[in-house]
Amino acid sequence: MAKVVCVLYDDPIDGYPKTYARDDLPKIDQYPGGQTLPTPRAVDFQPGTMLGSVSGELGLRTYLESLGHELVVTSSKDGPDSVLERELHDAEVVISQPFWPAYLTAERIAKAPKLKLALTAGIGSDHVDLQAAIDNKITVAEVTYCNSISVAEHVVMMILGLVRNYLPSHDWVRKGGWNIADCVARSYDVEGMHVGTVAAGRIGLAVLRRLKPFDMHLHYTDRHRLPEAVEQELNLTWHATREELYQVCDVVTLNCPLHPETEHMVNADTLKLFKRGAYLVNTARGKLCDRDAIVRALESGQLAGYAGDVWFPQPAPQDHPWRTMPHHGMTPHISGTSLSAQTRYAAGTREILECWFEGRPIRDEYLIVDGGKLAGVGAHSYSAGNATSGSEEAAKFKKAG
């Protein structure tokens, strides 16, 4: 029998929800492009409930314990005294979410000789040292597409929030003011602006489709060019390099995975290429950007605004400068963990585990590393290597209150 260690974020500060704002979820049968939603044999949860926190357990306990497996669920993941560190020695499966990642560094993998499967309940497996996983024949899988549309919606919200200066305007209301001039001093229309996505995969393309009705000029760059029919449908301008895209766009959104080739791709040098007063939205991974270069660009006015929900490390230390830099719209990493998305990625996690324990193949689109090499969607989107360096800083996070 196997030990499964599941690392999830803490419950709400006022306790696990007993009621919810809505009674049901819209029914979705497939994703854009035709990929089916997760297809587990069964689930042991109510769709629309909070599954991604510790008490939610991704709805896995009944299933795993019915097979005789041991399930350990914790939010304690950082530092040598964490529950994760203590349980690694005989864990076969480690599950975590990008929003509260269990950083599986080479050092931790070396402490886990029985580890065979690193499973991301969500999208993005850069919190796993992929090179160490390759070297140790560990399978890495994620629930591809489960929350791509959730993130795309968040991107559009953040673009509008920055350009229209929404958050400072809302703050004036909360403070009892009616300061219209202060609100509109940094407020513009998105109509006619040039917006570009770095990567036009599931999330990037969904962002472009949602922005087209705003009459923006749409740009993209990607190492895999989109079909000509899609370019014509959306009137897209393709750029061979990121640097070329930066120079022409009023808004840039990052929608590519983190791996050694993309780490710190937005830095002091590349920020000089951006139009002065451009907006940057990053819901992909915090480490795509040089932390301090972003702060300096906002302070100098090179960037008019920066928004996102991804930080490095996660959770971000309380002294992380993105918490206090000017003209930002940062949130915790929440774009892909709406209650709607949780239902899909919990079901996908169950599907992958069913395949794993029954000896059936895991869907190709869920695989990142398998058989000692990049596989499936991982071979399409990632490069081998390690992007976990510096993750030990997450131990500096202190819970409020």
C-alpha cells in the first residue's frame, strides 16, 4: 500500500465553509478545442465546494483509504521541520497545488527514495525540479486545461483593473471619498490599445479571444505559431521574438510556463524595450520576472502598472517588495483555484490516481515527465532543468494574526 502526501492551503480564517454563495456550477462537457474534462470513475465530493484547502482534501480520503492507502494532508510544507519534510522518507506520491506549492527540490527528492509520482492538482509543475525527476525516474503529471479559462478570465480582469485604475478608485470609496480627479488621473480606455501575450497556448489564446470584443489590437509570440486560420479569425500579429512584441504593445501578458529558458525573461534589460507606460500582467509564474527590476520600473514610470497573482517563492515572504510597490494589482495566487476550477482539478487528480494505482496509462496531455524524460505536454512546453532555486525563502512567510 502507498503513502500519499497531499499539500494544500489552509482553510479560511473563519473555518471551513458550511454554506456557499451559489448552489450549483454551470455544466461544461469539454474545453475549447475538444479535450474532455477529467473522467474519473467516480468522485466523493460535491461540485462547487472548497476542495483545495486542508479540510477539502481534494475529495480523496474515502477513495484512497478504501484501497488501503495512507493519506497525509497538510499545509506545512517549508523548512526542515515541516510536515512535508517529515513525511517524505516513505511517500510514493506527493500532490500539491501551484497556489501553495510543495517545492520538490533535488535535495528533497534525495530524501524520498520511494517517491514515484509528483502530481500537480492544477497546471504548472515548475515547483518540481524536473531534471531531478528525470534523473530519478519520477513521473510528473498535472491536470492540463483544468483551470486555463479561470486564469484567462483573471488576466482580462487585471488588464481592465490596471488600465481603468479600478483598485485605487475603489479605495477612495472605502475611505469615504468622492475624489473623481484622483481616480481618473491614471485611468484610460483599453479600446485601440495594442495587447500582446507571451505564449498563445491554452491560456494565452483564451485571453486573446476574450479581448477581441474590446477592439484592441492583438499580438502574440510563441515558439509554436498558431494556424493561419486562427491568426486571421482574431486578426493577430505574430512576433518571432518576445523582444519584438515588447516594443509595440501597451499591455503585455505573460502566459508561458516557467523553466530555465524563461526564468527572469523580464529583467532590467528587457524592460527598457517596453513602451514607457506599458502595463504588465503576469499570472504565469513570478520567477518569469526579475523581482527588483519590476519594482524599479514601476517607481521610474517605465511601467504604468503591474498585476498578477504569482510570486516567487509562494507563499511570498511578508517583506516581499511586490506587496508595497506602487501601481500594482497583486493578489495571492488565486486565478486558477476558483471553486469552479477546484471541481475540475480535484476530478483530474482522482483520474490520474486511478490510472496510477490501476496500472493504466495516464493521459498524454497530463504528463510532464515520464520514463526518465520530458513527456506528453511537458515535451511540448517545458525544457529540462531546475527552476526551484531560492524556494527556501518561502519559509519566511508568517501567517497574519
